[in-house]
Amino acid sequence: MQVFQTTLKRSIRLEGIGVHSGAATVVTLHPAPVNHGIIFARYDRQGRPVHFPALSRYSRPADLCTVLTAEGEQKGEGLRVETIEHIMAALSACGLDNVLAEVSAGEVPILDGSAAPYMAALAAAGIEEQSAKRHYLRIIRPVAVKAERGAGFAEFCPLGFGAAPAQLFAVEIDFAAKAIGRQKLEFALTPRYFTDNLAAARTFGFLAEAEKLRALGLAQGADEENSVVIDANGAVMNPQALTAPDAFVRHKALDAVGDTALLGHPFIGLFRSYLGGHRLNSAAVKALLADKTAYEIIELTENRQA
């Protein structure tokens, strides 16, 4: 785990469509100074910049994606930035602390439905170490939340006494669809692990649900190029989009990396979820931040020990 904060060496631009709106959208990532954090920006009707810090207090509960709303006096504009989970996962996996992300519309581009294009763009831009120490959120006692319906839960747990600092995940899913079933993944987040095992896992969904969503004006940009589609028989309709048999839990883990990044600092501890999703991930993050006895903010020393 890194000692110092980082930013990009140069700006990068990615364009595509929003998975829900189907509208064209562009995101441009810029280097930012120390202690800036990850902040998204749009422009209001008067051409003024509206900022959306990638922090839990600006997020809103949603099942289908992670959403940020505006701060300050411009909340009345009703502007939002949606579907940030893949880009947040890539930024988190790369250890990037300070980035300004300008978005031309209400959604971040879905690209191929994974985080791989973002990881490739970040690698091409390069990462620059900065002078200020990085802050970590170390879990010191467990915090758990349960799903409003069903057996799902999510929790943050401390590491064992004497354990080296690490950001651990344990994600488990269980679907009736035969193509998915029960899948579990446990890992320590590092740039290499994320690149090799999670980044290319595409979002997935069920054909019947997609038809309902489109009737509601959602999922307008979803297709077989950016989503793994499950048919009524529980089979994958577009196997070319499936990167591994357990790509479903890999994508859920990718989402968990992006959603937990809204803590505002990388955590040291274990995040575990069962039957989780964006709403449950968000609830766990908010519950942890609400309990100030459950964590402490620390820096790592030069030898990378807490």
C-alpha cells in the first residue's frame, strides 16, 4: 500500500454513451493537486461548473448504479452524475487520490461495460506521486448492514492483530440462473490483481428485466456489446461478452471496489458482502462513516507499516 498521494501525469479523454440514457457522453480526467480528492464536474444552464465530490454524503441510494448529486446552492439545478462505479473502481485500484473528472452529460460512458478501458487509459496517462502523505481509513471494529429484503448483507471488519495493512474483499453472489449460480471471490486489492482478474468483467443483466427497464426509459444504451445478457432459461445469450465462468462475481467485486471508494479514503480492513449490490454497498459505507468509533484515519510510514 502506498505512502504518498498520487495524481495523473496528463489529462485523458474517453467518450461513449450512457448505459441508461443511451446519450453521447464524454469524461475527461485531469491531474489535481494534493488533498483535492476525486471530484466530478458538470456545467449548469448558466455555464457555471457544478462539483460532485466522490464521497458518500453526496451519493444517493440506487439499485442500478452509483449516483452523485450536486452540493451547495446548485443542488436546486437537480444535476446528477450517474454510473460512476466503473471509473471509481479503476481510480481506486490504481491508487489515484486526486483527479478532476469533467463529464459532458449526466452519465459516465459505459464503454464496453467493464473497467478495462479506464484502466488502459489511466496506464497510458501515467501516475505521478505527490508530496503529501496518503490518508487511510483503518477499520477498528465491525460494522454491518442487512438488505431490506432477503438474506443479503454487507460489512466492514478489522484485520487481525499484527496483520500487514491491506484492503481485502470477500464477495459472494447466488442466482437461480444456471449460468451464474453461487459464486464467491476473495482477494486483496492491488493494481495487478484488479487488472488481471476484475477489470474486464462486464456488467450483466436479465433480458426480462432489461425489457421492463427500457419501458421506464432506462437501459437505453445497454446492448450485447457492453452487457452480459441472461435469457429466460438462465443461459448467456452473448457468450462472447463473458470473460470467465465466474465473471458475474468478478463484476460484483468490481462494483464493490468502486462503491467503497466513496469512503473518501482507501480502507484498511475487510469488506464482505453476500447478495450485495450498489444499494447495499452504499448502506455499508454510510453506516461505517456514521460510527466514528469503528475507524481511525491514519498515514503509513515510509516502510509502509501502519
